[in-house]
Amino acid sequence: MRYLLPLSCLALSLSAQAEPLDPLIKEGMALIPPFQQQLMATVKSAVESGGPQQAVQACQQLAPQITAEHSEAPWRVGRTALKLRSQDNAPDPWERAVLEQFQQRAAEGEPLQNMSHAEMVDGEFRLMKAIPTGEACLACHGGSIKPELAALIDQYYPEDKARGFKLGELRGAFTLRRAVD
Ligand code: HEC
């Protein structure tokens, strides 16, 4: 009996350490599907109405706008990657380290689906979720982009590194942050 109290206190303090991030993780994760769906729907309708060329223009103009729209205070949402198309999506050092961690975890056999990482960083809650390369992404991020499309991408993104991806590879990640008081 004597040990029961200290043991349960230990259990409580352990769970108290693990739990505070859970509601934030849940809240953040819930913001990703609507953001992702709007990006996908925008690309899809642009491809349908004018082909991939039209879609590159749509992405260039609309992706930053959609990103801003989904950043409802106190949250900021975005996408980032190690191999970038738009410099506006460049990772900061923390994001770069998490992307490298994702790559490492994938190399060790962990599926990218549902791979994520959350952490408090300088008083801010930060969350990243891996984005695998899907079939629909290859037209613009794969290894054999149509020449006329590649030319257009070169024109808009002269420093583009976001091509040559294979199906299922880590394309990038959603990245979310919010201040926590
Ligand atoms: C029609 C061409 C096109 C298709 C299809 C496409 N993308 Fe992109 N992608 C772009 C363009 C253009 C950008 C840069 C504009 C932006 O998003 O800010 C981009 C940017 C990104 C970024 C942000 C990081 C960066 O490199 O700037 C990620 C992540 C991304 N795409 C993932 C995907 C995934 C995953 C798919 C498939 C589900 C996909 N893309 C399909 C054209 C495309």
C-alpha cells in the first residue's frame, strides 16, 4: 500500500507530460484535409478545363491564396519540402530537420501515410504531416514531365527542384504552427 501513492503520482505526472499536446495535434490535424482537398480540387478543375499547363498557372496563383485562406488565426498552415518548386515554401531549420527525420523514418520502413511530428518550439506549437507522392502528382513532379509542361514550369520556377519524384516517395509535408499562451 505504501507504494501505491507515489506510483500513481508518477503515472499522473507522466501522462500530464504526454497529454497537453494532444488537443492541439487533434485541432491541427483537422485543418489539413480541407486545405489538401481545396488544393487538389483546384488543380483537378484547372487540368480539366485547360490541361496541365493551365493547372501550373492556377497553382502558381491560387496555391498561395488557398494557403492564406486556410491560415485562420491563431493557426498558420502551409506546405514545405526539401526539393522545392516555389521558394515561398522553403523550410526553416526546424522544418528541414523534421523533413529529414521523415525521410529517415521512411527509409527504415515506416509508411508515409499518417507520418507526423509535433513539438513545442519557442512557445509555439508546431506540427508537420508527411505528403507522399501520388499518381496524380507525377504529371508535374515526376521524372518524365511533358516537354511543353516542363518548359512552362521552368518559366515560372527557374530554380525548380521538385521533379523526378517516384510514386510513394516523400514529396514534402504540411506544416502548421500556432502560438500557445
Ligand atoms: C498541374 C501541376 C501540378 C500537379 C498535378 C501537382 N503539383 Fe504540386 N506544385 C505545382 C506547382 C506549380 C507548385 C508551386 C506553387 C505552390 O504550390 O506554391 C507546387 C507545389 C507543391 C508543394 C509545395 C512545396 C514546393 O515544392 O513548393 C507540394 C508539397 C506539392 N506541390 C505536392 C504535390 C502533390 C502531393 C501532388 C499530387 C497530389 C501535386 N503536388 C500535384 C504543380 C503541381
